[in-house]
Amino acid sequence: MTRDQLETVVKSLHMDAFVWARQCCGFDGEMARDVLQLVYLKILEGKATFHNQSTVKTWLFSVIRYTSMEWARKTRVENPLPEIMEIADHSSDDPEEVSHEALLLLLPERQKEVLLLTFYHGLTLEKAAGIMQVSLGTARTHYARGKNNLKSMILKRRKHEDCR
């Protein structure tokens, strides 16, 4: 794939890339913009190269994932649990409008990643496993556990809201 072709494909994936970067950054839009800028810089400087071993989307999401982890380590960004719990406890008048982003943040990292990749980005478990650099069996395990944990949290939240 030529540089121009890669640039065209990356531009077409920009919105998906931003959403994934935001999810990798704990739903922090500003941090996601910084990470995405670093990703594009890595691509332009040739530090991240596409070798046709997967789809461009899978490759780009992998670069975003690792760049966000590097960024978090360098800036030591942490989400304190009480703050996340406060967000998770925030209720809406209409339960259907409740955002589950805060609940996703409470899941273990790999469970959160596999659920975001499959549900929000429409990737297969195989592609999600490639991005996460784990075996397909491991991805399936995290997927099943993540769904069960998220379901449990949603049910607890609804039960709590019904008691109010």
C-alpha cells in the first residue's frame, strides 16, 4: 500500500479512530485528541508502519491502543475509583438514556477493550484479539466475562434506581 493510499484510508477511519482513542483514554476527549495526534505523527514519521498483515483498521487501532498506554504511563493519568463510582451512580430520569461509559470504566482493562472493540467498533473477536495481542481463546474469555460483569453492574444499577 502506498503512502497516499494509506493516508486516504486513515482519513476515512478518522472518526472511528477518535472514538477508539477516546475509549482507550478513559473517555477523555482532550487526551484522545493528543493521543491521536501522536499516532498520526508516528505514521508520518514512519515509526508505525503498515505491513499488510491485517486490515488497516486493525493496525490503526493497535497503534492507538499502544500510544494511549504510553501516554498514560508518561503522564501518569489515573482515574480515582471514588470519582468513577460517583459517575456510575449518577442517574437519569430515563434509564434508557443512561450512559454506560462509567460502568465500562469499572471493568478490568482487557474486558473493557474487547467489549468496546466488538460492540462499538463492530470488529470480530478475532480482529479484537489481534489488536489486543492475545489469543482468540483469551479474547473469548475476556468477552464472556466482560459481558457478564457489565450485565451484573447494569442490573445492580437498575435495582438501586428502582429502590429510590
